[in-house]
Amino acid sequence: MTTRINPNRPSKIAAAGLKRIVLTAPTNLQVPHQQKPVRTKKNLNASYLVIAHSERGTLCDHALQTIAAAAILADAETNVLALILGELTEDLANVGADQVMVMPELDFEHFQPELELANISALIESIQPLRIFIPDNHTGDGDLGRRLIAHQKTKTAVTQVVEMDVGHVATYQAGGTSIAQTALPEITLLVANTVDTHLPFTALAQRSNQAISNQLTSNSYQDLGMQTIAATEIALEEADFIVSAGNGVQNVATLESLAHTLEASIGASRVAVDDGKFSRDKQIGASGKTVSASAYLAIGISGAVQHLQGIKDCRHVIAINTDASAPMVKRADLSVIGDAEEIMSALITLIAEAKSANLKVAA
Ligand SMILES: Cc1cc2nc3c(=O)[nH]c(=O)nc-3n(C[C@H](O)[C@H](O)[C@H](O)COP(=O)(O)OP(=O)(O)OC[C@H]3O[C@@H](n4cnc5c(N)ncnc54)[C@H](O)[C@@H]3O)c2cc1C
């Protein structure tokens, strides 16, 4: 196993001289996808189990990294089984899942920790995984992982793991001033960005849906359901969809209309805020807010490093800009090169047409 020091990650040299490392697969990472070998084609009994919630059919990067971690650590005699709680519409072959088991009923939107725990414990009992890996996040998996650790009392476990290989795991101590390490445990709760998901191999990702048992002897929780609130009332840090304006946006009313049509929250660059177009609480970036939306629509924003800092955790970035060489265009997953006002107006019209066509179909 070769490990590499990621210079972008915080690292601390402890008394033992240990640094934070990123887990990477051993060989050349530039292998084209079609030519990648399959890690293991055997139908094996021994397995590493990875558990993660999906959201709207997909997994976040953190969950994908956790599957990749298991795939990198597993030997050729061990299957990587990804148990996905919630619907799944994406393929997990590229991140090394040999088998994919989906429990659609245990989705993210319902708070049912005891039902999750009962079903996962039953699965663990039946397949007896050698190790279990779970993303240590604040959106359900971290909580589930801790419940599982408490439930599986005899298993060794470490939370907040920031580095790992076959021989050890490590976690920060004393507010990040030192790092402690131990042998690879049976249950690992992994923090984000400790694993590179670019693997030199692929996997079969054989999929099965798993029916859950609704039998619970006791249930301490009553799920009162999700409360829907207007996107404009959601704090930017929590918003899932953000329409953000920069100096290239002249007409604030059009931007607000687009955000309203898309049911998105509104953000802005510092220049747009300094110009008085938006209030200070809308500013995103190094001296503003850090956001982690699934979709970030950056309109007329150049993508200065201070702004990019605030959107580093956004999943999909879409840029609208007249300048094809703007840093935001380079950062974006999708870019539309053109005038902000024209594109925003066209989008509002198209969305309105699509919505009315949908209403007609429904009627
Ligand atoms: C200490 C410090 C902290 C900072 N903190 C922050 C921060 O928290 N957040 C932040 O955003 N900035 C911050 N900045 C400022 C940052 O460096 C940039 O100046 C700022 O982000 C630029 O904002 P902008 O992209 O909206 O404007 P500009 O740099 O003026 O870019 C405008 C963009 O719009 C495009 N454009 C122009 N006309 C159109 C049109 N008609 N249609 C479509 N596109 C068009 C242009 O091609 C350009 O890419 C900070 C700076 C410093 C020094």
C-alpha cells in the first residue's frame, strides 16, 4: 500500500512524526475506464460492509470515498458490499463496490434509527462482515454508526478517522493538535476527504434490493415528518440549491425571479454585496459564508479564490459567464457562456413553460 501526503489537507506532525495522509490505490491512476481490470470476480463469503444513506438516488462524495476505502483495503478474497439506505440510481462499480444492496425504505427523509439498526444488525448477523465502514457525517450516517458501535459491543471501533491503511487508523486528538493511532478496527467511521476515489480497478457492482423487516418490539421515536419551508427562509449554509449573483448581474429583479422560479436560495459575491445589490448575509466566500449546496448556479461571478473557498463543498457548480476563461468556468461542472440577463430570462421562460406543460399532463 502506498500512501501519499495531500498538501491541501491539514496535517500535524505529532511527537511520533506522523502526518495526515490520504488513502490511495497503489498503481497508476491514469488507466482509462474501459481498460480497468475488475478487482475481484469471485463470489466470496468474506466481506467488507460499507453503509451509507443516499439522497435523491445518489451518494455524496464522502460516501463514495468510504466505499473506495473499503475497496482499496480489501484483498482479492474479500468482497466489498455497499449497503445503501434509500433509493439508488447510480452505478458504484467505479468506486469499487463488488455487491450493492439497496434498502429503499430506510431513506434519509424518515427518522427511523431503530428500524435501521434492527435491519442492519440482522444483515451483519447473516453475512458476518470482517469490517464495517461508514462515513462519519452529520446527515444520518455518523449517528447510525455510533448507534451501531453501541449495539455491536464486542467489535472494535474508531470514529472520526482521518487516515488509514491496512495496518492502522488515526484520529485527531486535543482539538487537532495531535494525532492518535491504533490498529484497523472492525468498525471505522471515516471523515471526508481521506480517500482518493480514483481507483485503478473497477468492480462488478452486482445489485440486489433487500426487503426490510418492519417488526420492531419497541419504538422510542415518532417521526413527525419533514417540514417544507420556502427556500428564501433557509440559511445559506443549509441550502441545497443556491442561485448566486456576481458583478456580472445588473438586474437583481431578474435574478430574484429566477431563484423564485427554481425554488433556490440567493447568494452573492463580495462585489455584488459591496455594491449594495444584496445584504451582507448573502455573501459567500472567505469573508462570507461557506456553503455546501448540491447545486450552485454562479451567475456573473469571476471565481476569485476567496469566493471559491466558500463553495469548495458544493457538489455541482454551474457557471453563467461571458468570459469562457473565468476561473469559475474552470471550477464549474457545466458552463453557459453568454450574457447573464439574456440567459436568466430565457431560463425563467423555459421553466415556466415546462411547469405549465407538466400541469397539463397531470390534469
Ligand atoms: C481578504 C479578502 C476577502 C475576500 N472575501 C471575499 C468573499 O468572501 N467573497 C467574495 O465573493 N469575494 C471576496 N473577496 C473579493 C474577491 O477577491 C473578488 O474581488 C470578488 O469575488 C469578485 O466578485 P465578482 O466575481 O462578482 O466580480 P468580478 O471580479 O468583477 O467578476 C465579474 C464576472 O462577471 C462576468 N460578467 C461580466 N458581465 C457579464 C454579463 N453580462 N453576463 C455574464 N457574466 C458577466 C465577468 O466575465 C466576470 O467573470 C475577498 C477579497 C479579499 C482581498
